[in-house]
Amino acid sequence: MSELSAFVSQIPTDQLLYIIVGLHCVMGLLATAVAYYKGRNPKLWLFIGLTCGTAAFFAALVIKRDRVTSPKTGVE
């Protein structure tokens, strides 16, 4: 653990901030992908994901998948 803190202390503060914000946005994009797979609105989840990050990812994992019916057959 001390090696990690020594490594992080060598990174300049502004670069560390950019890394943290970048990881936050990546987690938001993952949340959007999971929510889209489960049938949710991708535009809404992109907003939620980019603002909430990791919390949105966990929320997307918990939500249930929407039942989608085929317009041709009417079957789920």
C-alpha cells in the first residue's frame, strides 16, 4: 500500500485530477452500456452515467431488464 501512495504522490495534482475525472466518465459510459443492454433510454443514462459515475454503474447493474416485444411477431 505504501508503494501505491508513493507512486500517487509523484503524479502532479492537475494530472491526477484528469485521471480521476477520466475514470469517472469511463464508469459512466459503462453504466450507459449496461442500461442500454437492459432496454433503458441511452440518452438519459448517458447523462446519469457521466454525472454520477460509479454510482450509476451500480444502479445500472441492479435494474431489471425491460420486456421488449417484437413488432413483427408480438413475442417477447
